[in-house]
Amino acid sequence: MGESGESATQTAVRELREETGIEADASQADVIQNIHNDTGVLRDDAAVVRIDFDSDVQRGAAIAQVPLSGVDVPATGSDWELSQMRWVPDTELKGLVSQGQIVDGPTIAAFAICLLHRPKAD
């Protein structure tokens, strides 16, 4: 959730740092699309933001801060929503959605948008 006076990219960078410990700069973040959330809990517009790392070294350092698939880690502080945070490849995330293990609309919509806006490989 954004704080007062914060842009969508600033919110994304702050949330990334708070939730994972990964540092990025707002200049690395771009809103790729906005979606309207009306879930009963959230009734607001949300931005889907892509954060591009400056180099493979920065990307590798960021990824190394979060365990790989299958490793559960306790959430820091009182952030219960990430008590089992882990990296998963796109193929595994697609499987979790298709098997009904991920069911919330905003997450599924954001993932689909990210797939559709993925930069094309040369």
C-alpha cells in the first residue's frame, strides 16, 4: 500500500525493500499497467510495477538475499503475509495458479500482466 505523497514506483521500491531486503532505486522502476482491485478488502487501483536491475551482478545479489524455491523463511517483524516467501520460476508459478494454489485475483492479474509485458529476447 502506498503512503501519502508516494508515487507507485516509490511504493514498489519501498515495499520490495521492506518485504525482501532487496534494494532498488525508483529510477529502476516502471509502471507497466494499472488494474482496478475490488476484492472486498482492497477497493482501489493498483499499479503493476517492473523493477529492472542495472546489471546481472545487481540482479544476482538481489536474488541471493531470498531463498530459492522450497525453502520457507520466517517473516520479519509482524509481516505475516510473507512467512513462507521464496523465489519460484515462472513455470512453477504458472503451475501454482493452474492447480488452484494461488487464487487471489490481484496476484493472478499482476502475474499475467508481467508475462504479457515481458521484454522480448533478441
